[in-house]
Amino acid sequence: MLAKNTQTVRSLAPRKDGRRSLLLYLNSDVIKALKRQALEQERHAYEIAEEAIAAWLNHDAQSASKNRKA
């Protein structure tokens, strides 16, 4: 069971785009590949990661919806 965090970490200033921070521990090869792709596409790594996570969540939600209908 996870312990309840009693402290809230606040950044100095909120981002204008409404994004919030999230710490993820990833395999170093995944990080390198993500950074490489970001450089090649001239994009931020967080944009690629956000798109991939959103696509996975959407696919997962669609799969769950199909399983409920069956």
C-alpha cells in the first residue's frame, strides 16, 4: 500500500499551458531513444511522451469498452 504524501510540492510558477510535472523512472535506452526522436523531429520529448501516453490510454479505454459490450 502506498503511504499518503502529506507534503505538496509546488513549482515556482504555474505553466501557462496548464501542464503539471510528473516524475517517471524509465529504462535508459527508452530515454535515449525518446531524446533522439525529439531531436530528429525538432520537438520536445514531453510532447512525444504525452502523445504516446494519450494514444495508449485511448486504446486501453476502447479495449475496455469493447470488453464491456461483449
